[in-house]
Amino acid sequence: MSSTPKHLRQAALALGAALLLAGCAGPNPRDPYESYNRAMFSFNDTVDTYALKPVATVYRDVTPSFVQTGVGNFFGNLADAWTAVNNLLQGKGEAGMSDISRFALNSTLGILGLFDIASEAGLQKHKEDFGQTLGTWGVSSGPYLMLPLLGPSTVRDTVALPADFAGNIWSYKDPVYLRNIGTGVNLVDTRASLLDATSMLEDAALDRYEFIRDGYLQRRESLIHPDGDGGKPKQQDPAVEEAKPASPQAAAPAPAEAKSAESSATVSSESVPKELNSGTPAAGNASL
């Protein structure tokens, strides 16, 4: 069966879910669907606890490390192709060409990507998806969403998922049974690589849902806007331009004024994490 109708159905389902949730908004501007998200988080956590985590633990303990490395390299190499497309769509020509070079080098000399010789050659690995591309184009993240089995997302990234599915080279692998086996192996291998991190999270976080949500949103925002400016160019206030002193001496603030400005800047920078942890949007945050 052609993959195009399947991707169209995935897009329709993603958009339909986003529109359905739009009618049950709650008080938190970043997480208005918190009751639904927490229920889905609990469902995902149950599936992980009783199915995925035990399998991943056995896989990590039994499978030789060089095999695990090869599996990760193989699927990571396939992901480099879609990353290259997104970097080029975002206008990052140098990074996009580097990703293309990585994919070509690892697919040939690296034996279908089993060996990551591109990294050893100095070609940095990137990870970009279509949600990041939409964010770079100025599309707002929309509310936070916890997707069934897929985990943390936002409305923007949920709508972008069908494009990411279509950009996955492995999704076109035939016969279908090999595609399904490979997808399962990749899932288990990815989960196995996160076992130590999740164990630390379970021991440290008082509210794992909030910890994962806030960390995810901050991480996505930093990936899309690494300069922390929300992607918006800084504009000079005309009133400030008119008030600029003519001489350098006049431009220098008095010691008391400088101390006051320094104190104000310190308070402002310290307030950002508190806003993020409290569930209120940080300045310029359109996070994923």
C-alpha cells in the first residue's frame, strides 16, 4: 500500500487531536490540557514500566556493546538525511551540507552507517526535525501535549509529526516485516540508552510530570532559538535614541546608577527559572 495516503491520515489524525483538545483548555497557559496530559503521562509510564523498560533492560544486559553501538549508528545515520533536509529548510546551509557529507561517508565507508567514521573525521552530528523547522519559520509552539506512546510534544510538533514520519527513510523499507522488526529494535535500543537517565529521574524528581514538561519545553526552545531571543530581532526604542548623550562622558552612568542597573539585571536573570518552574511562560517563550 502506498505510504502517501498513510501520511495524509496521520496528518489528519494529528490535526484532529489538536483541534479536539482546543475545546478543553485549562488555566496554565503553557499546559492548558494538564489533566489530559497527566492521564496520558500515567498511561505511557505504565506501558514503559511493564513492557518497554524490562525489554530494554534485558537488551542492554544481554546484547554485546558493539552490537548496540552498531544499531544506534545505523539508525542515527538514516536520521542524518532528514536532519540535512531540515537544516537546509532552516537556511543553515553549512550544517545541511555537513549532514549530507556525514550521510554519504557513513553510508559508504561506514558500511551502511554501522560505523560512525564521519564523527571521527570531524563532521559534527546534528538532530533537526520538522517541528524545529516550523519554529524557525516563526510558527508558535502552541500548548504542551503528551502524546500516547510518543511522549512529550506540543501542538506545533504534533502537526509536524507526519512530515517527520515521511522523512524517515526506514519507513519505506520492504518487506514490511523487516521494517517492523527494525523499528522495534530501534525503539528498544533507544530506550536502553536512556535507562540510567530515567533511573536518576525517578530518584530525584518530586513531580516527574512537571520536571519532564518544563525540561522538554526549555530544551526545545533552546534548540530553535539558541540565542535566547525568541527569534525576534532586538529593536531600539526611538525615545532611547533621542535621549542618547552627545559625549562619552555623559554616557557613563554614575557609580550609584551603575550599581542599581547591575542589581536590576541580576534580579531579572534569576527570575527566569522561577517562571519556568512555576508553569508560567518565560519572556519570549514560544516553546515547542
